[in-house]
Amino acid sequence: MTSRRLRAPFRLTFHEVARHRPVDLLSPFVQHDRTEGLDLPPGSLARFGPGPRAPFCAVVVDVAEVGRDGGVRCGLAGTGGVLATYRAARQEITLEVDGPAGAVVVGAAPAEVAAPFRLACVVNENQVSVLVAEGAGEGWRPYLSVRDRVADLTDLRDPAVLGSLEYGCGGVDAGAVISRVRAGYSGAIGLRDPQVVRRPDGSPVLRDGRLFVTATNAGHGFFQQAHWGVWALDVADPSARPVHVATLFSERDGLLLGDHAGALVLDEEADRWLVLVSSWGDHSQERGVHVRHATVRGTDLLNGVHVLRTDRLELPTTASAWDPSVARVRGRWYLAFTECTSFGPPRYVFHPALATTAGAEPTAGLERVGADAALQQAEGTILQRFGRVWYLLASDRDAAEYPVYDLGVGRVGALRAPYGSNIPHPMVLATGRRPRRRWWLVSFDGTPWHEEVFGYGTHGDLLVMAGRPPAWRETLRAVVRALAGRVPGGVRRRVRGLRPGRPGRPGTGRPGTLLCPRTSAPVRAAVRDQEEQA
């Protein structure tokens, strides 16, 4: 009992050591990058080849010069496509859809822009945004972001529609001098819902000193505009900027979607990837959310762009569910998830839950273990091992803390970690081996990006926290408390009479010491366990 208490996750104290906020309209997965052949006749539209495999992309045009009567446009060309246009004479930016009856302007905004500048057309699901950056910088300012009117005229999630479109750009009216065009998959304007890429036993997947984390790539709108990415972190230098190494899209129900908030498990014994993801890609309050799964072989999901076909996971619940986390514990699979019993009004109501199966597959024959239904806004369910003991971690917004449960979903404590805005997830992990093992907590906060234009859903500073084990004195005090009820009465009286923090030599029995001859052996064993765990 003493050893288990000392190994509990709430013995660690976490503090922030790094904070990251990538704001990338384009991901590293650029499909076209041209600096030549851009001397286009006014009014022409050059096409650069096939568009993206999922409706999450961006076209960025560097405009070197534009006359008083000139202009430029860019986007996805073809029937059902979308084009952003800047006209200098009107000092206006417009967004149009090539609908069944021809081009239809679905949005317009005044814009005083002086060359050189960059014009970007960004597609996130059916939401299309137009942004401008002065010079050659990345200080993007959004001018337009339209979804409903776009969706009335086209559905970019439809593989038949998207597959017929091409990246394009060109001059309008008197034209413009274009120095560069880039087109490819869109990036993230924030990161949230991190989960470490792990093996079934909970150990993190490391390559060349890099730790891999799946994260929700915040998009230009609500949850449907986000998508799922894989990021690499340098465990030796958590202050180093995360690197976007992979993007994972979903194909289901006849649509191409950005499902996100899930877990990626490398099962090397079975030579496969286990993929669990939440169906946020087409979420509505009426449709709800559920967990989906896939098994992938012969592909490295930590590199490149992937479109995954997934199936609905049969969980032991009739409610909506998200944030899956899976681990194999003593021959059984455990699957944690967040269970949502109401989408309001006035607010979503959700809490942590746990299921298990003795089968060979983590997705078959799941039986309910339990849930903490007393909580109303608790998510971010994570299964994590501390020493030899597994725990279920979660995040409770109402209490502003990270509750910790055993595998019977019994509350055993809470993490000692800063709790910021939104509902930060407690992705705790250990790297290295004793005695150089280091504990980390990867999370996020609610910092938005141009929320005045895009609304809720752009949030996500990625936070890295380091875990500190208890100091020597803290450990001894914890040991005394743990043993106080299990030692002879005379010893208990002497322990109660001690004043913590007063100098003394452990094991001497003198006033002011924290140990006595009759308890020193178990105390020393417990301290040793704690030091090994840390």
C-alpha cells in the first residue's frame, strides 16, 4: 500500500517549460511551388495540376507588383471550385464559387493592400477563408471566411467534386506581377488534444531522439474545420519548435473529413498501427460524436499525408463519445473515452468513462468498467502507467483540476499541474530509464487566433511541462503520513510530536528527526521505491 501511494501520479509536481504556437496556412506538405512561368496574360488562370486528397488546403500567391487597375486570384479551379480575388481598382477582396449556374460571389470585403503582399485562399472542409500578409511576411490578416453560402453551392468533402479540381492562380483586369505560387495541404493555426504515439504497453515511440504526438490541427472555424496531425518534439530540448511530420484524414460515409482527437498505437508484434479517432469532422448537436477505428499495415503513419478509411467503434454506451485512449494491461485491453450525455442547452455535459475486453483486439467485445458521471465538463481521457500501476487521467473544467482514477474508475487524487484556459488535456509520459527518467506533461490552452473572424475553434497553444518528483523532505513527510496508521502506538506518538523541517539526522530517534529505529527500515524501502520511480 505504501509503495503504491508513493508511486501515484499526484506525487509529481509539473511546471511549464515551453509553449508553442504554430500558425501555418500551409503545412510542410506542399504539392506545388513555382517561381517561373508566372508571366500570365491578364484575365488568364493557370492550373498547376491535381488538388488535395482532402478538402484542407491553401494556395499562397506572392504578388510583387499590381497596378491601379490590376488584380490577382487564386484557389481551386473547376466546377464546384472556389477562388479568392483581389482587385486594386475596387480595393476589394471577393470569394466566389463556380456553382452549377456559373460563378457566384459568396463574400466580399474592403481591402487596402499595397504590393508587395501575399494573398492566400485557405480551404478547411467547406469553409473558405481569404487572408493577406504584407511584404513577404507571415503576419496574416483574415478578410473573409465563408461556409454556409459555399456549402449551398458545392460540397468540397465529396470525393467526386474535390477530385475534379486543380490548384490555380492568375491575374484579373490589368493583371499583376506574381513572383511565387505555393499550393498544398493546409497547416495548423493552433494545436490541441495531444496524445503521445505509443505502443500497447504505454511506452512512447521515439525516433532519433524525437517524441511523436498526435494533435488536433486547429482550423479556420469550428471543429469541422480542424483536422488531425502528427508532430515531432525534441525530448532533449522541449523549447524547440514542434515539427509537423504527418497529416491523417478520414474517408467515411462517402465524405472526406478531418476527424481528430484520437490515439495512434504502434503494435510492433502484430506489425500494425491501431488508429482510434473521434468523428468531429461532421459534428452537429443532432449528429453527435462517436469513436472510429482502423488497422493500418505497410504504411508509416509518422510521415506524409494519409487518408484513412475507418469504421464505427461499438462502445458500451448509448451516448456520444470522443477522446479515446487505449492500452494493454496484464493481458487485457483497456479503452478510455469521454462520454457525452447532452449537447445542451445550456452547455455540453460530458465525463470520463472506461471499457475493457479480454479479447485479442482492443475494439471487439468491450465491456463497461465505469464512469465518473458526477462530473459535467471533464474530458481528455488518458491511460498512463506510473511504475507498474496504470491510472486513468482526465481534465475537469468546473473544478480546474486533473482528476486521477484507478482502473476501476475510483477517484484516487489529482495531478499537481497548472490548469489554464479551456479544458487542457493531461498527456503525461515518461522518457528515459532510471535513474535518468524524466516526466513530462503535454497539454494546451484556449488561446484563440482571430476569433473575431473565425469564431470558436481556433484555440491551442501547445504546452510542455516538466515533472518534478518530491524533494527529500517531502518524500519523508509523505512516508510518515503513509505509515502513521501502521506502526505501534508509541512510535505514532513520537512521529506526531515531530516538527517537520527541523534539522535532525534520520534514523537516530533524536528530537527533530523524521525517522525512528522501529520504522526506519520500511521508510527507507519506501523512499528507495520513490527515488526509483522518479
